[in-house]
Amino acid sequence: MKIEHAESFDKSVKKIKDKIALKRLKVLIKKLKVANSLKEISNVIPMTNNDFTYRIRTGDYRLLIEHKYGSITILLIEYLKRDDNTYRKYN
């Protein structure tokens, strides 16, 4: 699939100091690039109240993505450490 990233994604990644989390993110992005659909990626869960937004769990972090059905493009929205406020603006 084709990968695009939002400005919010770039900002969230710049804030991360955890090298292991950044390595996991790189591996996940590589998997997304070679995948033909989201079904090939583990830990993908659709967000409630939004048909095109999904979250992917990687350790303590969540990658928020947007993928429209039938599209070959995935938009990386944010990469956030999981806490009580992680999904507030997306639900």
C-alpha cells in the first residue's frame, strides 16, 4: 500500500525518545507498505464513530491511521503512547 503521513504524525514521532518504540514503528510501516490489505496486519482495530480510522497496537504505543475501503493509500495520523487521552479526539 501507499503510505502518506499527516503533519500531526510527524510532530508526534519527533516527541518520542523511546528507541524501541521508534524501531517498532519502522517495522510496522514496512509491513504496511508490503501489505495488500489491513487484514494482513495484526492488532488493527477500527475506531468507534469513524468508518475510516483505525488503531494499531505496538507495545505501549498506538499508531492511528486512516484507510478508506478500496483505497491503496494509508494516511498515518499519529503515533501516541497509550493513556486515558489517546483516543479522545478520534471518538
